[in-house]
Amino acid sequence: MADDQHCVVEQGAGDSTSEDAVDAKPDRSSFVPSLFSMKKKNGSGRPIKTTRDRVPTYQYNMNFEKVGKCIIINNKNFDIVTRMGTRNGTDKDAEALFKCFRNLGFDVVIYNDCSCTKMKNLLKQASEEDHRNSACFACILLSHGEENFIYGTDGMTPIKDLTGLFRGDRCKTLLEKPKLFFIQACRGTELDDGIQADSGPINDTDANPRYKVPVEADFLFAYSTVPGYYSWRNPGSGSWFVQALCSILNEHGKSLEIMQILTRVNNMVARHFESQSDDPHFHQKKQIPCVVSMLTKELYFSK
């Protein structure tokens, strides 16, 4: 099943569990971002040192009463005005994620079929809660999407409007704690044909104890696909990204660092999945997830 420019196109049998579908609507707002330059500041004149040592200084503190809250927003059915099809298979994703994150110690709550307003209200309420006894926060969005946007049941909303509620200047009790967002949704309409293959943090010794923290720091965004591309979902077994994420987390969630985990997820999606469709245009396509990290330390889900 694929969502094309004007409507949902069914490939083969309606609710087939053998064909893969995309969480998409065309991205008409794509643009090439301008190059940004960064002015380096090192007033002390001292050399900047880096390290790869696994020492507590470079790990997020997980020694809290709770691991944290995990909110899963599972959007399956959409208002007819959106022209978005039913996301068959997403309930399997939500169930697997619920078990997976609960096993990691999170307090997990699932919200089904949320409007744009409800999504924002849920996350605004969560951002205003007291997280002082929590080590981190996680949010999982399962829906249709376009680049920089996620669908509620009644239309689109900017992803930034949801994640921005947890910025350091807006959610003080999560300041310097990891804020994790996992997003299963399309980011455009490009298809990946694939190609045949042959077989430390800065240590500033002059830092003032009263240092400032960037408001956008300590976020991690794990997208199911790269900008501009479709994201694939199987009605019978769930989305490729969530299947891989849960598989790796269940096996290595309490031993590997989060970037190691997500690198293995990338590997699994890239190597072990390929679309099957009666429509040649959607047949034998590939997918690669995308990780955007503003984390400032290593994250392990074990104390």
C-alpha cells in the first residue's frame, strides 16, 4: 500500500500482510539548506582535548528513582479530509514498542489516533511534569508524515512544535538529561532502489562552574528514514524500522550505548528488508534510517 499524490493506492489485496506500505504523502516543501559556518571560540589559547574513554564523566547519570516516561502516539486511522490511508500494522509496532521500552524500565503509555491538538497537548502536559526523579524521557511517534511534519488524525503539524516543548529553557527538570524521539513516518516520496554490493567530548579545564547549556542540547532523533524518502511498513509484521529497533533493544538494550544500538538498527534495516509489491514502481525498494544526535554524553540504559 502506498500513499501517492492524491489518494491511497492499494497494491494487491486490501489488507494483505505480505506487501509493504509507506507512511507518506508527497513532500512539496523540500529545500536545500544553506551552508552554515561556525566560529570557533577558544579564548584560553589552550589545546582542546578529546577522549574516547568510557568513564562516568562522559556518561549520562542513570542513577535515578525512575528511568523515565515513554509516550507512544500511535496514529492508525485518519479523517477523510487528510486523504491518508489506514496504517495497518501500526498496532503491532505499538505493542512491540510498549513491551520493549517497559523492559528497559520506562513507564510507557500509548495514545491511539490523536489529532494534532491532542498530540501537542499530551506532550505539553508531559513537558510540564516534574522529571527530577527520572533519568531521561522518550517519545515515539507512529504516523504518516512529510519532511519536518507528522500527521495527526486531522492533518499535519510541525515535528518541531512537539519536540520543542522539551527544550532546556522550557522543560527545566529534563535539563542535561537525554530526550529521545523515535519517529516512524515518511519524510517525502523518494524511493531507494538500492545498489548491488559485493558481498569525546570536549574537556575544557577553564570552564566556569556556572556554565550555560544550549537549549537544543541532549536531544536524539531516530527517524525511520532519511529526509525526502518513503518509510516502509508491512501490514502483517509492522514497520521495518520498529521491527529492527525492538529486535536490537531486546537483545542489547541494557549493554550497548544508544548510538551503537541505532547503528545496528541501521544495519538491520539496510540489509534485511526489501519491499515486495505487485506494482513494479514499489517493488524491491530499500530503506535506511537516520539518526540525528545532540546528545552530549554516552547513554546506557543500565545503572
